[in-house]
Amino acid sequence: MACDPADRACNELARSKALEVKCEQACTPGPARFVYCPADTGRADSGIVWLFLAVALLLAIGGGGLFWILLRKKSA
């Protein structure tokens, strides 16, 4: 939800929906706008993504190693 800083009705509506300002956007030639987002969203979630990626990588390496060991035993 994006609101003009001077638009009190829009700002109050965003706060009543439990949204908080995440950034001030001034990409367009017009005035800056406050961008409201749900609380605890954004970059804070990236830590769990790295954890999932590490677990997936460990599972892939472990599975590949187990497959290689089984292939060596079968051919011997």
C-alpha cells in the first residue's frame, strides 16, 4: 500500500491494517510516497532461505556420496 506523506486518511488506514512503513519511494517524478508492508517482512526472511539452501546442499552431497559408495560395492 502506497500513501502520500500528506494523506492522513491513507496513512491511518494503513496503520489500522497493522502495516508499517518499509521505505520511502521517490522513483517517479512526483512527490515521495510511503510504502506500507506487513510487519516482519522483507530482508529478514533471507536468513531462513540460506538455511534451507544449506540443508538441500548437504542432502545432495550426502545422497551423491551414498550412491557412489553403493555403486562401488555393487561392481566389486
